Amino acid sequence: MADMCDHFREFMIEGTRLNQAKLKENIDRSVMMVTALSPIIGYDKSAAISYYAIDHDQTLKQAAMANGVSEDLFDKVVIPIALTRPGTADVPSTPQPS
């Protein structure tokens, strides 16, 4: 087992680098981020934006703007790192009591 772990580290982990451009593209094209818009524009419109993005091979932002969401609203609400934390776009996360 130890030998396998050493080989895994040596041949699979060491020297790897993040492909920042591909990561950004994946985030921009992730239709799951539309959940941030749902509390603001409603589920039905959010779902329509997701389908539009997929059907027209667009980023979520392009699809949202094509469906009447302003760029300012999108940029204010759809913050990928914020979607990894508790809370919603319309109700900021509050600290949990100790």
C-alpha cells in the first residue's frame, strides 16, 4: 500500500498544474450557478435561462443577458465562490451562534 501511495504521488500528483483558463470556462458555462438567480428572478425564469444557455451553447451570463437580466444584476448575484457558502443572493449568510 505504501509503495502504491508513493507511485500515485510521484506519477499523478507531483508537477501537476491547474489549467486556469479551463477552470474559468467551466465556471462560466456552469448552468448550476443559475440557482443564485432563483431567489431574485424566480425559478421559472432561472430554469429558462439554463435551458437557453445549453440550447444556444452560451455562458450563463450571455444567456441571462439575452433573457432580460442586466449585467449589473448578474455580476452582483452570481458570484461562484459565494455559492460554496451558506446563504442566498437575497439573504446574506449570517454567522452561526457558537
